[in-house]
Amino acid sequence: MLQIKLLPGAINEIMVAVADKCPLIQSDPYGLLAAILDESLSEEDRRSVYRLLRSVVRGRVELA
């Protein structure tokens, strides 16, 4: 079975980039996928991922 590992600090880096009005880059969705699949993800990080995904769906975050 393929195991996806989240890079340490990846969620924080993505959130900082989005806060600086930078679009999500091609590798960011993979980081978010890894985060969602990571069962050991903290509740705070999980909420951040869901907030970010909602922002993408609503068009508030640009995709590059």
C-alpha cells in the first residue's frame, strides 16, 4: 500500500503563502491531499486545510 507522508510544516507554509496573496502552486494540492489522509494530523491543522479548501472552492484563493 502506498503511504503518503506530509512534509513537516507544509500546511503552515501553504497558509502563509495564501495569506501573502500568492496562488497555490502545482505541488500544493498534493500537500493538502497528504494532510487530509494523515490520521495523526492535529485538529488545528485539519481545520486549516478545510478552511483553505473552502477558500479555493469559493474563489478566494487563486490556483496557478
